[in-house]
Amino acid sequence: NLLTLSNLLCGALGTVAALAGGNLTLAFGLMVGGAVFDFFDGFAARRLGQDGKLGVELDSLADDISFGFLPAAVLYVLYGRSTGGLLPEWAGFLVFVFAACAALRLAKFNIDDSQHTEFCGLPSPAAALFCASLGLLAERYGLEVSREAVVLAAWSVGALMVSPVRMFALKFSHYGWKGNEIRYSFLAVSAVLLAVLQLRAIPVVVALYVFVSLVRWAACRTHSES
């Protein structure tokens, strides 16, 4: 629970860094810190035999701050810095639809027993990485995005989180090649992209994950119908 609350604290501090300080690089770094705590809280709970209902609910609350509200705050600041386009300044609040979709995604995950080996919809940490990385790339590398593009990113990624698309999980029941072909191939390509593009590869890797999952889901549906 302390690890989970550390995740929440990273999300809260990252939100302050974005909204009050305008530091999108620090906000992204704190979100990544939250993701690390999010990984290790479940690992520690299983190792200590302390995985109970309280931890499950607390984890979702922390995740909604770190992977729902924080990336939406980053997009809101990015929207304010964007120039051009047809949308007015007040329309920046539309990006917080992302936070609502993340909350719905996390609530559905808690009551869906079919998501132990794969996900239904885009996982909120992956969605958060994509959106928050746009702010990072804009601040560090001069990425220019229009107001319409910021809102489109928030809404489209939010829609993917609550979609019925089944997406593969990077969870290994064994470490052999058979049955893990997609996982190993994805990790290998992602490693190459990160080595070549560095931080610029983050949204590309998430987009690749969505593309591979969509192809896999469509192929599985076609096979089951035939």
C-alpha cells in the first residue's frame, strides 16, 4: 500500500509540475516514477501474500491520478501552448475527457475477470505514456501540434481505453518462444526504436502496440467466426 501511495504521490506532484510549474518534462518523469511504483506494488503484494481487496481499490485510485488526470493535465498545458487552429482557448478543457475514460477503464478492469492474460481496451499506463510524451517531445524537441491534434489525441486514446479491443499483455507464463512470439517480437522492435529514436520513440512504440493488438484482435475474430 505504501508503494501504491507513492504512485499516487508521483501523480499528484506531476500534476502540480504541469499545471502550476508548466514543466512537462518533470511531469513526464514523475509519471514514469509512478509507473515504476505501480509495477512493484503488485509484485510486492504477491511476494508478501498481501494482495487483498483494499490494495486493488487503492491501486485504481492511484492509477487514475498518475495515468488519468496527470496526462490530461499535460495535454491541457500543451493545448494552451499550441497556436493556430479553429478551436478557442476554453476548449482545452475537452482534453479532460481522457481522465474520465481512464477512470472508466480502471473501474471496468476491477470487475472483469477476463483480463488476467490480456487486456480489454488500451491499458491506462500505455495511454498515459502516449499523451504525456507529446508534452515531453514538445518541450524538449520542439514538436509542434495544433489544438485540434491535442484534443484528437485525448479523445482517440481515451476511446481506445474503453473500447472492446482485446490487447495482448506483456505477461509471461513461460519464457519459451512458442506462445510468446508477439511479445518477444514487439519487445525487440521496441528496443530498436528506442535505441534509434530515444525518447521520440515513446509514442511510436505505443502506436505500434495498438496496431499489433488491432491486427491480432481482428485475426482472432475472423478465425472464431469461420
